[in-house]
Amino acid sequence: MTLRRRLRATGVLLACCIFLLPGAGPSARAGEADPPSDPNALSFERDVRPILKEHCFHCHGEEPKLKSGLDLRFVQTMLDGGLTGEAIVPGDRDGSFLWHRIDADEMPPGDAKLSAEQKATIAAWIDAGAPTLRPEPEEIPPPGEMVLTQEDAGFWSFQPIQRPDVPEVENDASLVRTPIDAFLLDRLQAEGLSFGPEADRATFIRRASMDLLGLPPTPEEVAAFLADDAPDAVERLIDRLLESPHYGERWARHWMDVAGYADSDGYTLADPVRPWAYRYRDYLIRAFNADRPWDELIVEQLAGDELVAPPYEQLGPEDLDRLIATGFLRMAPDGTADREVDPVVARNDAVAETIKVVSTAFLGLTVGCAQCHSHRYDPISHEDYFRFRALFEPALDVSDWKLPNARLISLWTDADREQAKAAAEALAQVNKERAEAINDLVNRILEKELEAAPEELRQPLREARDLKPADRSEEQVELLRTYPRVLVTSGNVSLYDAKAYNAITADFAKRTAAVEPKRPADNYVHALTEVPGKVPTTHLFLRGDPNQPAEEVDPGELTILTVATGSPDIPIDDPNLPTTGRRLAYARHLTSGEHPLVARVLANRVWMHHFGRGLVASTGDFGFLGDRPSHPELLDWLADDFMQGGWTLKRLHRMIMTSTAYRQVSTRRPELDAIDPENVLVGRQNVRRLEAETVRDAILATSGALNPEAFGPPVPVAPDEAGRIIVGKDNRDSAGRPSNADQSLGNAARRRTLYVQIRRTMPLGLTESFDPPDLSPSCPQRDSSTVAPQSLMLMNNPFVLEHSETMADRVMASAGNDATARVRLAWQLAFAREPDAEQVAGALDYLDRQRATLAEQVKADAPDADPDRLALASFCHALLCSNGFLYVD
């Protein structure tokens, strides 16, 4: 550690005072009541300080200059008062100046006022003698310095991960298949409850297939699972699903939400395309399918470039993946290439959005508030934010900014470069010869035009023509006005002899076309790298304004996260690396096994995708405003086991999905609803709606039209003639108006939605109603709504109507002319289960009535149409629009 770093670390310790001392509070110092002995009694630290921190500290404590000279961070300083005297009189709210200002809504200023409940808390606390839980320091830290309390340091998510003992379950012990069941049953039995019944086989295979693959099982797969009587049938089913290449596609999509993946820059309406971003998507798919450990993936995504020696040429597969992985840090909106925006603002916004992505993805904390001032709720200071920013500033240097295209890394080999050089030289020679041919034509036409003038004027005309317009005399201008046709140039020669010009153009176009394929195709990586040897300085910005840089800060972890585990050694500039080594050191700190948040956040996110709700419901916020864990011991056990088990997700999937808890039915029970209507205790499985992309994918799979092609550049999206965003070619002209050009992409349009281009300004119309991820900048947790536009979309969208007919054709081809067989197959395709007799009878009646109705219609409108096919397509459409198709139970 350098001397400079030691001094900075000392400064941090001085600035972050942590009060952990027991004993009497300041009320005792002031001669008032003793600290509360009742743990439920009001106290400053637990009840009042959070209110003042949210609404008042930014003017009265967190800035170096106090408004009215009043510091509200401590009871002592409130008793000392400001320019108007003491702020509170313990035991007397009516005599307390602070209370009068709050009660009159004069404080805090602005529109954000304290709620009635918050006011009542402060009033009751003053009347109780303004008690504290422990003594306050004799020396108060200066204003502007962050103060960490015992309540801050003791918050659940900031504590080290401890592996608890698995509870011993006495009753229903046979239900314990994995340790997960023991933790859940322990809580359920305390409430007089237990697990629900086990789901039937058909329900389970559809649930497992949708969870792991995002695709429904085929009727053949369902039949095989139903016929498998082996005791390990479930385990083997899960293993088979985990080995499917579709697993990586499904779970890469989940992480792409967290990363804020997009194939465009966003930020402005121009929304430039990122043609090489897809490599990061493909990297994730490969990584998930290979079950690569997440400690490795975290290091690669945060600092893969620091593991590869510059200049990043002649890369092997492993080093190439490491560079591609840093695309994670390039997913935030980036408007710096747009000349219409303020470059200083755009650069700092790009950095700020990247920091948001990193913090929510790995820490489960929202640090963005601290960009302008200390966090209102979480113990994250303004300085902490910029220390965190300093981790990334060597690669995201706003003082020496690289535009998006300048960050691309070419994958050309030496041979490619030689070939490109040769092609460029050949093309330059072709262009040179073309220019000479055009110039020869110009000279021939000029001589011909000069012959039309008197001989004595030909030389003056030639001289006047060759001069720049500004250099011509009045006589020369007049002469050229009389003989304008001598002003032939390469730009207008086609007007003199179109045939000769077109012949030259056509000849050289062929020669150019012959040369261009010799140039290797562009091949780039959308990555983040540092400039070797360049170590930028990070400054704290006053109130987050990049035009007001203040003191210099060094890179570091958020202070609150170092209280229990110590500060990581983050270098200013690692002498052993060509890069600074900051991100690499931080990534290794995150994956050391000692970090209190990373494994908890990841394990909780996996749990959410299997149960529809995380053990911490706010998956992207483990801070004070986030939800508390429903089963803290289980979360810690899962996090520790995840790390001890090698950071592999497939192992975690197996443990969750083989548990009794996961296998439950989703049916509600009166005794469970009476105690736990939200199913926080997991006494049943949750019904979950398919995500936006999965709706489209499931329709394609059910109709039999799904194109399984994997990897590669995204399938484009564009507006159609009605302005809807579809999968198709962009046929707009230069003015943005749709033309008659064909937009179809053939079979490419039937690829999984994962491979469809994600434009921030052009969300796919079909999926837009089904709560796609909000990419501003990322989506740690999706909403799931049930609204009328979803039904209208399914009823009227051309894609759904087309694939309803495709599904009908699939059913007819497989089931033949037997109406009952058709109904059964369509039902199996849509719901992965057999219909019962009543459902079959109802479907047959529907088909009969539809056939009769449609037969009358097609006589007049489409005599060649088949009423049987149209009726079956209508039935398939109804199945695709049903809750049974759209939800997993």
C-alpha cells in the first residue's frame, strides 16, 4: 500500500465514525430522562434519525456549511442549537423550535413534507425526553463527514454471510428432500402449517421446462416423463433440461435484464445501433450452458480486459471471451456520439448509469442517490459514491473520453490486416484509374466545346475556366457567361455525354465489386478497456455537478461494506499490470467469499425466478428501503452453499427444483390464506405469468415454427406500415416514410426473441404489453401486470393470428381428420396435458359451431378457404390466448 493510500485510508476512518458504545445517551448528559430500557420505546437512532436523514441532513449536517448553523445529526448538536438557539427541549415539544417548524410544514422546505406518522414520531420522542440508545461522542465530527451508527452497521444485509445449522423438523420429516425444505417447514410449522400437495407430473414438467428452458415441453416429452416410474425421474428430468442448449438461452436472458442489455446506445431518439453487442449475449449463453462458476464470470465481466495483455491481438478463445465479457460495462445508455447533446453531461451520465448497473447487479444496492449528496436512506456517503466511481474511471475517463465506436476492438489477425491492406490498395488504384478515365472524358468534351468558340478566344476561355471563381476578372466572368459550356467538370460531365459517362461508371463499378470482397469482413468486440499507463484522477463533484470538481478521491469499496470484513486493497495503479488493476482487485474482492452481498443477491435472484418472488422481494434493493428477507437463515445458507459448491448455478437449480417446496401445487388453501395470503412462507407454489419474450417463444414452439438457430447478429426490427414495431427489414426511406419494399425475413423472423434486436426506442410491439424489461439503465426485477391491452394484443396481433393457423396446420398434419384427435393434440401442445372428457366435448361443440359459421362466410369472401382449417385455427387461437397458456402453475 502506498503512503498516499495509507493517508487516504486514515481519512476515511476519521470521516466515518461508528458508534457502538453502550450506556447512557445525551439526555442523561443534559440532565433529562435515562435512555429507554424498553426495546420498543422510541429512540433517536432507531426512530428519529432515519426521518431527519431522509428530509433534513442535506441542509443540516451532510454539507460542510450548515443552514442556520444547525446540525441535526446528533441530539447533542440539537441541544446546542443554531442561530435561533436550541432546536429541541427534551420533554417539551411545545417549547421546541424544531417541532414548531416541522408542525407548521415550514421544514423541510419544498414540496416533500413529513407525513403525519413521521411528525407524530418526532413529537412523541421529544415528549419522552429525546432519548438515545447509547452515548454520543464527546467530539462531534465536522459537518459534511459521514456518520455511521450502530444501526447502520448492524443492518442485516451488511453482516457477513454465516452458514446456519439446518433446522431439525420433527413433524412431516418425510417432506424434507433438501435442506431448503427444512428451513421452510420450520417456519410453516411454527404457524401450524405445512407444505401443500405435490403437483401432478404434467404440471411439474411444464413448470420445470418453462423455468429452465423458457419453452413448453413437447407431447412426446410429457408422455415419456409420465411413463417414467423410476424414483429418480424428477432428478433425471432436471438434468436433461439443464443439458439442453436452450437452458443457456433462457438464463442468459435473465442476466441480460440485470445487465441492461441492448443492441442500441439509447440516451437520445437517434438511438444508434450497437452492431457488435450481440457477442456479449452469446458469451452469456455459452457460459450458462457450460455452467461456468460465477466467481469467474463476475471477474470477467468487471475486469476481463485486465486479464488480457494489450494490444489485444491474435487472441485465443479464452482471452477473447474475457474481452467480450466486459461488454457488461458497455450496456448502459451512451449518448456521447450524438453531437446534439452536451458532451460533459452525456459522458458523466454514461458513467453514472454504468455504476447503477454494477451496484444493483452485484451489491443489490441503489447508489445513484449518492451522486449528488449522501444517500437519504442507506449509509452511503457522497464521497463513497466517487470512490466507487474511481474503480471504473480509468476505463471510463471523462477527461479523455472514447466515443462508442472508438472502443471497439478489431479481431482481425495479421493475415486479415495484410489482406485488407492489399484490398485497400487495389481499391485505391481502381478509384485512381476511374478518376483518370473521367478526367480524360472531361478533357475530350472541353476540347470539343472550345472548338465552338473563335480561335482567338479559346486560350482565354481555357485560362478563365481553370481559375477559381473568386480569382476570375470581370472580363473572364463575362467571357464564361458567353461560353458557359466550357465549364465542364467531373461533376457535370454526365450532362454532356451520358452514354460515355455511364459506360465508364459501369466498367469501374464491376472492377470495384471484384475488389471489395477481397477485404475481410469487419469483426469487432464491443468491450471496455483502459489505456495502458494512463491513470486519471477522480474528483468528488459538488452536488454531482461535473463542472464543480472538488477534492480528489481514491478508489474503494463502500465504507459500510468494509465495517464487518475490512477494506479491500484497491491499487491506485498496480505496477504488476499494464492497466491500473482497480477493477480486477475489486472483482476479486467481490468473489472472495467474504463479501456480505454478492452471493446473497445472486442466490436470491435465482430463487425469484423459480418461485416468482425472492426471499428478499426487492431483488435489486437490499438496502433500508428494500424488503427484509422472509427467511434470512435460508438465504444465508443458500448463499454460503452456493459459494462452497463452486459458484455454479446448475447445482443451485437442482437443489431448489428437487425440493418438496418447488414441487408443490399452486392451489390456494383456506388455512394458508388465513395466515399467509401472500405466500411469503412458501406453503404452495406461485402462479406465474410468462415473461414478454417467453410469450412469443412459446407461441412459436407451440405452432411448430420455432427456428432453433443460435448465436450471431440480432434479427432486425422495424416499424410496419401501421407504425407497429415488428421483426422485419426496415423499409423506410431517407425521410423516415415507409415504402413498399418487402419487410419479410423468412425463417429468421421465427428465431427466439432472445435473438431479436433490442432497440431502446423501438420495443417489439408484440411483447410491449407484457412488461418487457425497463432498460433505463437495467432491470433487476420485472413487473408482471394483467391489463386489457394484453388480451387485445393476443386477439388482434398479426403474428398471433398467423401462428394460430400454423398451429392448426401442425395439428392437422399430425392428427389427420379425426376431430377428437385434433382437439387432444392442440390441447397437449398448448397446455402440456391431456384434456378431460368435458373439455373435449366443449371443444368439439365449438369447432362444429365455428365451422358452420365460417362456411357461410367463405362462400362469399374466400371460396377456396377450408372451413375446417379456419375453425381449427380459431380454436388454436383461443388456446394461445388463454390463461392456461400464458401462466405457469
